[in-house]
Amino acid sequence: MQIIEYFECDRPEYWLSQIGKSDWKAGQDLYELLSREKLQDIAGENPKVLMLTNGDELISFCTYTEMADIQPTELTPWIGFVYTFPQYRGHRHMGKLFGEIEKLAKAEKVHDIYISTNHTGLYEKYGCEFHGVMDDMYGEPSRVYRKHVD
């Protein structure tokens, strides 16, 4: 398995098509944002789209960005668009991507990373702690988790 970054990879069109195969609305939203080159508009400068791959198979993906759907807020950076394809679930593949994000955060001297979600009991497995409920940019309540980086 290998982690590649969408904006730095040598086959972005191929990987975009794989993201587009996601059966999740937010995955389709990410596909549209990347297709239209609009991710920076909602995520801030220098977003990263990390993908866990096995050869030409996309296993999991997520973003590491300055901003997310909780806006405005002083909290930053964010993990978002977290997705694992159904046939790969249950093997903690997302943990590999989270590990890579922790490396990026440490290099940036970041101590806390945030995640906005409606899931309960998922991100705790990866060392995230409930931070609070905040309204997203559509006015809907969202659970915000914090991952402390040592």
C-alpha cells in the first residue's frame, strides 16, 4: 500500500475518476470540487487530498486543509472528506492516512487537528476526542473532534 497526494501525483485524472466512484455524497462533492478546481475556495490555500492506494486500487481518501465546513472558525487545520470504499472497511486503513496527516502537522508545528462529522464512535478509534458541537456553513449542527499531535 502507498499513500499518494492528489495534487502531486502523476495521474490526477485517473485518481479523480476513482474518487468519483465513491457511493457517498461528500465523496461526490469532493469529486466535483476537484473537477472544477474549486477545492481551494472552501478549503483554503494548499489543500491536500491524501489517497491510500494498492496499485491502481483506491482504498481510502481524505483531505487535510486549512478550512472545512465549520466556518467561520479559528480552528485549523481540518481533516475532511474521510472515506473508505466498502470492500476495504473494517481494517483501519484510514489510520494510515491519519498517520500521514500527523506527520504533515508535526512538520507544520501544528498541535491539534479537527474533524467535523455526524458520526459517533468512529474517530475515537484513531485517538480523536470530542471537542463540541458547532454549526456548519449550512447552519446544521456538526460534531467536532480534535486530534492532538505530539
